[in-house]
Amino acid sequence: MKFSIYFVGIATLAVAVGISGVAGPGMLAFAQQGDGGGGQDRVIQFQLADLDGDGRVSADEAAVRHEETFAIIDANDDDTLSIEEYLAVRFGGGPYGPGLGPHRAEMDKRKRARFNSMDTDGDGIVRKSEFLAAGEEQHKAANTDGDGKISIWEYRAARRF
């Protein structure tokens, strides 16, 4: 069952580490880059992405989170995201609905920019391959020591924590 509002705050490091091992809306926390969630939420998000519990998030772990995130956001299960599907999901702690004023408008503006950056062919939709490629790039960018895994410190730095 798809939901239009999620508690998603992760991996994009959503993206960097791949905002989101247990499936479900709460696992999305790691899928997108920094739209909210407090410090403790981000630690939990990191721990959820660390599937093997070694204190680091590998590219494979990040990819799992990104794939789960994409599946939840893709409301019509067509392996593409429209801007409407993307905007309908709340990245960060807790839901927000229509009409929440300037905060909502600013968040939507940032989300539109992220959506457009993932839409590499400029056709107005984000394919699963584009979404996963963006997640992979974010993981690489967050991996500042080049060992292929994201530490909690790299995660915090990438999330502007």
C-alpha cells in the first residue's frame, strides 16, 4: 500500500548514503538529502541504513535504501517519478500537508531543484535508473576518505549536520 505522506528523513543521504534493511516508510529516512529531521533522527537513519551493523554504510547498503525509497515514492509503480509523486513525500521528521505557508513553499522549492537535478534527460520524469544514479553519486561524494563506506562522521558532514 502506498502512502502520500511519509516519515522519510535518510539516505538520500537519501541520498548520500541511500536515503532508506527493513522495508517500510520509516526506512526512507536515508533516501534524500537534508530536508529535516533532528540530530538524533539522523543517527537513527544512519543506523537503519547500516544493514550489517559495522558502523559504516557501504555502497550496497546505500543502494538497498535507495531502491526501497524509490519503490515507496513511486505511487503508481511505473518505475518513474513525476514531480507530483516526489513532492507528495515528506523528507524529514513528520508529515506536513497543504497550506503550511512559507516553510512548505521553501521545502517544495528545494525538492523541485533536487528532482530537476536527478532528471538528467530533462523529460520531466525521474526514472529509477536516474534516481539510483543520483544516490550513487551522493554516496561517492559523502565518502570523503575514499574507502567505499560512509562513517557516521562522513554522513553528518554530508548532511550538513
